[in-house]
Amino acid sequence: MVKIYKVTMRADIVTIFPGFFRGPLEHGITRRACEMGLAQIKIHDLREFTHDRHRTVDDRPFGGGEGMVLKPEPLFECLESLALAAREDRAARRVRQSVVLLSAQGARLNQALAAELAALDRLVLICGRYEGVDERVADFIADREVSIGDYVLSGGEIAAAVIIEAVTRLLPGALGNEASARQESFTAHEVVAASGPDSTCGSGGLLDYPHYTRPADFRGMKVPEVLISGNHDEIRRWRRERALKKTLRNRPDLLQSVPLSAEDTRTLRRLKETEQDS
Ligand code: ADE
């Protein structure tokens, strides 16, 4: 049976490197979501909104200092050409639109924010560049600033591609098996809560448990016995323990906000003790 989904999101990306997005948009789920009409993604070349011979998009910063700053005029003109709802209406969430400025000074992207953006009808991503963007863009046209992590990139293009990927895969119908979006790490707690913290469906805000496939013995590296046992209760317990172990090792901060069962707490105590011993 062919399922029909309506166009759920239009995304506009504003950049001085329009060619950059050819790769990210032409592969995988993003491509499929566009082909299925779930997403429509338009790239806007900022230089097309300049009026001088050199198509200048940047200038020196007032007050001195290193580097160049993206000028406000092309960005304002580009955004005006997109016919968005008024900023007050966007801020008050009277319309499902958001203008996001990608910058290292932004709020950090996480799965909850990706889900919030995936619920919009219209998402605009402005790729910052050089040492900065004239602050009037953040003050008067963007609804929020978003960073993809605590490191500095030369511009927002990679960050925009990350957001597009994180968001499009959440659009209803984008993943062949919708359950797989739910089962992964960083899924919102409420989704997991619906299936219970002990359920095999989802790691409940923990990092994901390890996955294995055939062959069961690869060059002497064996798949954990329990996964071949067929004992689903044991498998569920093993997966939960391994998710806890990986989270404890790689992202202990997540353990502060994850609902833990009494069994989880016991497991964590044991894992911490064995970690100390090793
Ligand atoms: N531009 C420069 N660094 C960035 C970051 N970490 N996230 C988003 N945009 C950026």
C-alpha cells in the first residue's frame, strides 16, 4: 500500500556557499524526504542579495578587531524575500515558523530541539560566516541562535546540514520504520515513558546499547552469547546494562536526568565499583 503524506516542512537555507549543500541534500533520508514531498528545501545564495560589483557580504567590525563580519543588508533583504510571518507572531508561536541563526554562541542543539523544529511548517537556517554576523540579525530577524556543539567552525553550513538531517528524519513518514526513530538514544523521555523505562523499546534517554549482526564469530571476535540465547528477558536486561555502562563512561551527565529504576540504580552501583577496580 502506498502511504501519502502531506508536505510537512519547508526549509530555507541562507548561505554564501550554496554548492555546499549538494552533497548533504542528495543522499539518504534527506533526499528521500524531499522526493516523497515531506520536506521542501531551498538554498538561497546570500550574494544574490548584494548590489555592488563585488557582491560584498562582509565588512570590518566597528570598534576594531580581527576578521570580517557578515553585513546586515543582504541578510535582511534575503529574509524579506522569503515572505515569512512577522517576527512577533513567530515569537508568540502563533505560526509554526522559526528563523535560526547558526553560530557558536547559540543554544546547543539536542534531540528535544530537533523535535521542536521538526514540528514546524517553515524553518529558516541562516549560516553565519567569518568571525561573526552583524548582531542586528540576531536581534531583529532571527528567533533563536543555535550551535551544534562547543567548538568553533568556520561557518554555519555544516551546522545547517546537521540540523536538516536531525529534523528531516523526524518528519512523519521519513523513516521506513517509524519505530526506529523512537528507539534511539536521546529520544524524549515522554516517548520512552509511554513504553516504560524497562521496555526494550528505547534506551530512555541513555546512550544506545551496542548492536551486532552476522557473523556471530568474526575473526575470533564473538557476539555476546546472550544475544544468541533467544531469552528475551535476559536480552532486555543485558541491553539496559550496556546502555547504562556506555552512558556512565561517555556521558555521565545524562544520568542526572534519566528516570532510573531500582534495578538500574543497583546496576550503576555495580558498574561504578567494577570501574574503580579496573
Ligand atoms: N558557526 C561556527 N561555529 C558553530 C557551531 N559550533 N555551531 C553552529 N554554527 C557555528
